[in-house]
Amino acid sequence: MLEEANLGVGQVAKRCGVRVSTLHFYESLGLIKSLRNQGNQRRYMREVLRRISVIKAAQKMGVSLEEVKAAFAKLPDSRTPTKDDWQQLSRYWQKGLDQKIAYLEKLRDSLDGCIGCGCLSMKSCPIYNPEDKLGDDNSGAVLLERSTTG
């Protein structure tokens, strides 16, 4: 197996456009794995390049490393995602992106008149929130957290 794991940490870092410390961090999270040679140096199999590419693509979409780890854990034998796996992951993550986009649009559309919390700290608040009823059960920008349909 070690003969297949012939990529050094520097090679992988350069090829993937990440720092060596990033590889160590991903490994500490269980997102990637390495083997050790006789000199106790990390060696990676070629498939790690695809795993890191998936991680980087997911991060650019706003997917957390925890979500990536959960997705990887669902793969049989924690294998590297295939093209079909990526299509399934991307469809799943698209739903999250759609929710984030809807949230950001709602935030954008509310910026001029309200910060969405019902705080009544503005001189002219478009929200009538007597006795801070919204604050009794919620904190933060509670109106923005409500769904756009509900």
C-alpha cells in the first residue's frame, strides 16, 4: 500500500494550492489521511488530490468543514468521492446555498429600514414590537431568521 502512497506533503500542498499546515489540519479533522514511510514522513495517495479539491470547492460555496466531513463519512469505506458522488453532494449543498441566498436577499432588502431584530433602537422603526415581545423568545436578528413564506 505504501508504494501507492508516493506523494509527499510538499507535492500535495503545491498541487492543491494549499499550505502544508492546511494538509495537517485537514488530516487532524479526518478529512484526509496519510501513511508514513520508513523515515516517518507523510505520504499521500493520489486520490487525496480529489478529496482536497472537493474540500476547497465546498468551502468556496460556504460549506463548513464539518459538513464536508459528514458528507465524506457517508461514502462507502470513506472512499474519495467519485463524479456521481460529487453530483449528489453538490445537489445537497445547493439546497443550503439556496437558503443562504434567500437569507442574504432578505437581509439586503431589509437593510434600509430595519436590522431585523425588533430592537426599537432606531428613531423610526418599521416594526411595532411593544414590550420587546420578539426578544422574549429569541435573540439576534429574529425577523431575518423567519422563513420568507412563514
